[in-house]
Amino acid sequence: MAKKKLPSLSRRSKPIIDVRQKITIFCEGRRTEPEYIKLFSEDHRNRLVEICVLGGIGVPKTIVQKAIEERRSGKKRSSFEMNDQIWVVFDRDDHKCIDEAFDLSRRHGFNVAYSNPCFELWAILHLQDHGKQINSAEAQKILKGIMPSYNKKGCKTFDYEAMKSGYENACRRAEALEKARIGDGSERGAPYTSVHKLMSVIAGNGKLR
């Protein structure tokens, strides 16, 4: 009588990873936001959470519309799809239709990481406190002064290594700015950023810390 073949107890060379959540992030910038978010994700995310970053999409309302199109055209991954998140990342700058972009995001259940005046404020908060109202050009000038490698006339990528140790400070300062804007009745007025909420979700493996 033939002996039954016992299952192998040896370890698999490539373990199967069951991705239980996907966070898709649509960004205004082509390099600044996507590169920072990707580097941060590599440092903090759990392997069960898939991070997908899409950049260079356009103005705020266009970003939200692109997110709507992508969700409608996408195929269901698994029973965990209901836990997936969509984030849109955009700045105030001189853009029009900011309110429409927020309203459209809210109606479709998207999360917004918004900076006023621009994403550079988030980088500044890693290195120093800031509470003065500024425009985008002024924010870029400040960042260049404290982050020499930042090139406001070039690709405008951040020095991630110089920022890493200041992440907790940046979150604390961003929260303080949010409270200040609520206090003075200028919701999302400058200076303001909610990028820390997206970063906290990534660092918290899909949950806000």
C-alpha cells in the first residue's frame, strides 16, 4: 500500500502577503509630495497595507475628479475593499474652486490633506515652529533657508533624512495651527496644514493615531 505524501514543513521562500487595506493617494505635485510620501511610507507602513501614490494630476478639483474616475473604473480586490481609503493632496496656492474640491471630496467619502499656502509648510514644521501668515513664495524661501538642498526653482524635493527626526514636532505644530485657525474663525486659513493626518494614517497602518 502506497504511503501518503506528507505536506512539507519547510518555510516558503517567498511568504504570501495578504494585503488587507489599500490607501490610494492622489497628489497635485509631480515630485514633491509623491516622493516624500513614498519615503515616509517605506519607513512606517505595515506590509499588510498597500500604499499607492499618484502625482502630477493637476488643480484641486481635477485631482478629486480623477480620484472619482479611478474608483469607478477599478475592480474589487477582495472582501477587505471596504476598508480602503482614498486621499487627495492639494494646496491653496492661487487655486480657484478650493471649496468645490472640498465639497466634492466630502460627497464621495475622500479624505483631504490640505496645505495653506503650500505643501512646503509641512516641511517647515519639521524643522521649526511657524505661525505667521505667508504665501507660497515666502514659504519656499523659508524652507530654502533651513533646508539648503531644497531647490525652489528646480524639482523642489525635500531632504527626507533632515526631516525624519522632526516628524512628531511637525504633527504637534500642525495640530496647534489647526486649533489656532478654529480659534480665530478662519477655517483652513494660512498658515494651516492637515498633511499630518494622512501621515498618521500611514504610520498607524491605516488607522488615525
